[in-house]
Amino acid sequence: MDQHKHQRLVIDKISEILEATDGTYADKLVEMFDNANHIFISGAGRSKLVGNFLGMRLMHSGYTVYMVGEIVTPSIQAGDLLIVISGSGETEQLVAFTKKAKDVGAKVVLISSRKESTIGDLADGVFQIGKQELYKKVKGMPMGTVFELSTLCFLEAIVSHLIHEKGIPEEKMRERHANME
């Protein structure tokens, strides 16, 4: 199979997942961002990397954002929002973070490939990316790739929606961009 066929495979699968994702999620998530004092983002492995993308863009958009596990991340408090990115919704460490956030009165959102899970049962909102049956084994996209890439595209589209709805100019975002890189 040539490289273009592999690219088409990935793009087609992501498109299929995103088309099967609830179109009302953007407004719901932005409302949760706006109602939070601070936003905390967690994930494990590649899902954590997807969370890093979201955290950076939310910070550029003017939100106060922390990545769980970073040395300068403060404690989560009532009025804060924890975003958990987990394909399974079962990752042990993320279950513990979810319980801690709920114990202190923070809201929790799960972004997952599964609506029902341990974290989903505890969360204030579950945003299912695509439908479970679309995640069957896809040759050439191993071990969570479909979820991670689809979630990355979904969250980038949320940020696009957010900056469009709020009229945030790119110049303003650029001012908040790291200047010690």
C-alpha cells in the first residue's frame, strides 16, 4: 500500500468518527470552560499529549489552565473543572484524579470513546467521541490511534469554535504564546 492510501485511511477514519460525534458538544464544553475558575487537564500516554494540545490552546484563549502532574500545578478546588481524556474511561490513575476532584467539589468532564465507564459514572459530563462500534480494530491504526487522533481533531475544532464565537483575535492569542522557546 502506498503512502497516500495510508493517509487516506487515517483521514477517512477520523472523518467517520467525527461525523458520528454529537454536534452539541462544542457549546456544552465551552460553557463548562467559561464556568470554571481554573481548568485542569489529565490523560495518560498519548491521551495526555492530546490534552497538552488543548491546554496550550485554552491558555492562548485566555483561560487559566493546568496540566495534572506538572510540578507547578496547584491543588484542584471547588469551582474548578477537571478534563479527563481517556479512551477506556478506566485508567486507574485517572479514576483516582476524578475521585479527588469530586471530593473537593470540582466538576469533571470525561472525553472518551465509551459513554459508560468508571470515570464516566463519576463525571458531570461525558463527551463520547464517535460511537463504540466504529472503534473496531483498524489495520494500520493500532492501540488507541483512532481515539487519540479523532479526539485531537475534535478538540482543535472546539478551540476553533471558541475563538470564533468569542471573537478572540489571533494577535491576542500570540501575545499569550510562550516567548522563551
